[in-house]
Amino acid sequence: MANPKSLSFVTENGSLLHGDVLETLAAYDDEPVQLILADPPYFQVLEDQDWDTSWPNAEAYLEWTEQWVSACRRILAPDGLLYIFGQLGKREHVWLHTCSRLTKFMQFHDMIIWDRAVGYNERSDSFTPQYEMILVLRPTADTPPHFNKDAVRLPYDEATIQTYLRDPRYKDKAARETHLRKGKYATNILRIPSLKGTSKEKVGHPSQKPLTLIENLIASSSRPGDLVLDPFMGSGTTAVSCEKLNRRWLGIEANPDYVRMTKKRLQAYRDSIPPDLFADPDRH
Ligand SMILES: C[S@@+](CC[C@H](N)C(=O)[O-])C[C@H]1O[C@@H](n2cnc3c(N)ncnc32)[C@H](O)[C@@H]1O
């Protein structure tokens, strides 16, 4: 590769920096970021991908993890959140060490369960793994983070609304109905199907996350116009989600094929919506 950074590109709302996460974050001297969504290499889960197998042992992986998380902490806004995707199934022992080490220098905020809705049949010696954990950290205990629960409410179905409206304890039916039609708060178990091989959303990355999952995190944990960082951009899921939700974004990706994949995916997204809608600052 003559110039490893030559594939970096910018759009109206974001930039994708082609390069290594540590080098790129060390050079970052711009505004603080409100939200960081990090879906890092898992450590020897995808055994055919060199980006997931380049550490000689778990300790080396953990040290590297501490380095990039420290670099993220430096640029995270005081009321910002850092989401870190964990692993599935039998590698979770490394993930538990990861959580223990990171919460020594960042404040634990939450642990989200991403329920993938379908099991991943990788083991015969225990239950079939079906969830992944997402660790949520914030810079310090002192500053409350920005979090908008209303942005990720789940609608009740009509039958449930009608049942609840019959509850005699609520005298003001109109107020009760208005309340119910807002939907209920999402819990920290997010049941969102993982992408099947045949999914239209799939663009060819081996660990591509569903847009709905990423959109839930962005909608709840940032405001329109905020800057969102994804230090392991992969196929561009965070970039597309930010475009849809009217957030600015910054991505880092080391693999040139995935930089190209993100660019193509963003172009396909832009081509799929009418230009006047794209220009609407309130779109979400
Ligand atoms: C788990 S995948 C992210 C997938 C992404 N969330 C998506 O939906 O497509 C991790 C990504 O990190 C990238 N990566 C690995 N090591 C890196 C490094 N040192 N710096 C930047 N990116 C790296 C890999 O190329 C891979 O695309």
C-alpha cells in the first residue's frame, strides 16, 4: 500500500479516516465527541480474519483494548457515553476480563444485552448462545450522561392499548390513552434479530451489525447534530445510521476493503432517498 491513508473520505455529515485506531485517535485534536460506538475485533472469534487474530494471547489483546479505550476517553464529552460490543458464546471469559479492566479507569454505566433472537450454534457443551453484551461506560461518575428514553419508546399493539384502557383505576381516559400511545420505555434487553446471510441489509462484512440496533443506541444517546465516533467502522453501519438520524459522524477503519464498502453503502443510502428529504434537518 503506497499511501495507507489515501482512501479516507468526507461527506456533508461525516468523515471516514482510513488508518489504525491508535494512531488516528492520537492525532485527533478536534471537538469532543458525544457518543462512541465501538465494535472492536473480538479476539480469535473470526478465525479466518487476520484483523481478529493478530494478538499472541489474551493479555496482549486486553492491553491493546485498554489503549484504545483510554484514547476514546480523552476525546469523549463529559456527558457522553461509550458503548463497547462484547462477544458471543465461549469467548466470553476474555470479555469479562475486558469489563473488569476498563471499569478501573472509566465509570460503569450499564450492561446491555443484545438478544439476537436466534441462537448461534457454536457449542455442544452448553446452551446455544443467543445474546451479546454491550458494555456502556462514561468518563466519570460526577457528570450525568445525556440519555433520551423517549427517543426509543416501543409502541403497544392496539389490543394491549384497549385492554389497558379498560383498567378502572384510571379515570381520565383521554390522558391515559395519550400516555399509552407514546409506547413503553425500551429495556436494556434489546431484542433485534441478527442479520441473516440472505438479509437485504447485508453488504459482505463478516460481523455487520443491524441498523436497527445501532440506531437505537444513537437515538437514545445523542441529539440531532451531535458528533458520533465509530473507531471500528467495518461496513459503515454507524455512518448510515447517523445519516438517517441526522447526526454528524467520524469513523476509523484499517481495512481498505471495508473503507470502500462503507463509501459504497453510504452512496446507496443517499441514492435511495429523495434529495429534498435528505436536505430536511429534522429527518429521523
Ligand atoms: C467487528 S468489526 C466492526 C463491524 C461494524 N460494526 C459493522 O456493522 O460493519 C471490527 C472492524 O475493526 C476493524 N479493525 C481491526 N483492527 C483495527 C485497527 N487497529 N484500527 C482500525 N480498525 C480496525 C476491522 O477491519 C473490522 O472491520
